[in-house]
Amino acid sequence: MWSASVASALLAFGFSIALARTLDAAAFGAFMTVFAVSRLAAPVAQGGVSEMWLQAFGRHGRAASAWIMPGLGAMASTAGLAVLCMTGWAMAFAPSGDAGEVAIVLAVAVALGAPADNAIAEPMLRGRFVRVALWQLAPYIVRMVAVGVAALVLWRSDGTRAVGGPLVITLVLGTAITSMIGMRWILRLRLDPPSDDAPMHEAMAAAPGLGAALARSLPFAVQGLAYLAVLQVGTIALGSAKRVEEAGYFSVAMNIVTAMHLLPSAVFARVFAPRYFLWGNSDPARLARTAPRVLGWVMVVSIVASIAAWIMLPWAIPLVFGPQQQGAIAPARMLALAFPVWCLAAGLAAHHTTPAEVRWRTACWIGLAAITIGGCILEAPSAGLDGVVRAVIVGQVAFAIMAIIGQFLFVGPRWRAAS
């Protein structure tokens, strides 16, 4: 998982570097604005279904296979909603007509990507983390293949239209291939559900339907949307405010921060998520023994990574992304300093595993999204890049405070009672 996280970061950098060094600042900012919208639409399409399946198997054991088909129905509904939302943005807020056309085509890739995103639950539940690691790399490989296919025309590019053709079509085709593989995994999870070592499981009162699946997956969909909102809304806000060069700078900065975020993501969302849901619902004493040690190690590594990024970014960004991206240095350094705050908040939020705790976790994510989105929308037209960075950092601090409150109100008392 660590190797896959590093490789994912390198591939994500490679995708941005290829575009940043080929396009002028305005064209790069316009394309990355559209790409940010597609990444923001992705959790809407995914619908939180994979996390719902993880929680269901943690609560009900093998009987949770009954949630697979309702989950697929919920995913189809949310994927359609994502396409509508992205198409609406393209028609109303795209920075140019070419960008709007690219956004509409990318909406297809977003919908096709939902099965691939949700399929990761299958190897996670079976503890097959080599497969999890490889699947984590899949979308980044697709992006790099798209850049390779588009390379022959990118060097002649003078705008979004020239970039959009080969790049976007390859993204759509590559995503369709991974989704076909993902659907096979999902159906295997239904036909051959995994077993675990829990002493007992909560019984299922009745066979679930589409409405129940939507209700259970909604909190996780909100959490996924809020997370990507933090990463993408600044770029979208700056691009929509016609500050396309600053949108490009912020996109570079957030690419660096996203690479750093792969550390807590690998630990809390990939390796320990199925275990936390299982232990939180059937063996909270075990979770109380393990989770603080995991969080402690992540915090140590995050502080070291934050200091290293602060030192290295002034020369690394011009070297890697090109001298035209000098404006990304200051926002990237500020966001890197806030990285340990994010790791603390993400780690504490991962401890919320029971239905009541998941509701509080969702409230934390909603607070994060509200502050970040509201701040970026208000700050982008007037304060520009500096205001957007402030909004993102304030949102992360608020998220950490709410996660700490949840630890004291819900998780801590339950852990002490179990111990």
C-alpha cells in the first residue's frame, strides 16, 4: 500500500507536469478547472456505495451480500445525478465554450468510473491488499496513458479544444475498461461473500431495497464529496471567476497536497477501514487498543512530511512543473504546513464506525465542505489565490476541531466502556 501510494503520487504529478509544461498558463488553468469539476463529480457518481458495503459486512457478516444489488441500483441513480450536475456546470459556468464541451464528455467518464471506484470494497474485505494497491493505481495509469496518446497533438496545442480530443476520449475508454473489471469483482462479492473473525454479527431485520441502500450510502457519499470539494473547489472557484492563471497555480499546489493526502488515505481508507468497521461494531475494545497507535505513527510521519515539503517546494515546483508555475510555490507551502492538521482530523474521523458515530462523522464533513466551499466562492473573485488558500486552511482546522469533539462525545466513552 505504501508503494502504491508513492506510485500514485508520482503518476498524479506526471499527469499534471505533462500538461503544465505543454500548455500556456491560461490553457492549463482552463483544462484543470474542467478536470477539477470531474473529480468533484466522481464521489457523487460513486455514491458512497463501497463504504456502505464495508459497513454492512462489518455489521452483518456474510449476510451483507444482500446489500450488493441494492447498492448497484443506488450507484446507477447517483451516477446519473453526477452526469446531470456536471453537464449543468458546463452549460452555465465553464470558462469557455471549448471547456464546456470537454466537461460534457468527461461527465461520461465520471459515470463509467463509478463501478471501478466501488469495486475496491471486494479486495479490501478479503484482505488482499496487493490487489487493493494495484487497483488504487488504475485511474492514474489511465490518465498517463491518455497523456501518452495525446502527446503527438499536445505539443501543437493552443487551447482546450486541441487537448480535449485524444486526451478525453482515451480517459473515457480507459475508465470503461476498468469499470468492466470492477463489475466482475462486485458480482463476485455478491456470489462469494468473505468471512471474518468477529464473534457475532448484528442480524438483518429484512431484505434491503434501493431506498435502504441510498439511505445507508448517503452519509459516505457526502463524506467523499466533501473531501474532493476541499481539493477541487478552489480551482473551480478561481476558474469560474475567470482567474484561470491562478486556477492553474492552485491546481499545482493541490496536486502536491493530494499526493501528501495519499498517506492518511492509504492508512485509514484502504488498510484499516474494513477492520475499523468490523471492530467498531463487534469488538470496540480491540479498536481502542489499535487505533491510537496507528494515528500516532501517522502524525509523526505527517509532521516530517510537512517540514520536508516546506523546505523543498521553492526549488522543486519550478524544476518539475516549469518556471511558469512559480506562482504555485506560496500556496503549496501554506497548504503543506496544514497537512498534520488534516491527518489528525482524518484519523479521528475514521474512529467513527457505528451508525450514530457515522452521522457525526458526516456532520464533520459537511462542516468542512460548507466552510471551504463558502470561503472559496466568497474569496475567489476579490482576494483571488490567497483568499482561496485561507478558506481551505480554515476549513481543515474546523474539521479537526469537530473530529476532536466527536472523539470525546461518542468514541471515547464507548471505548472506555468496552475496555
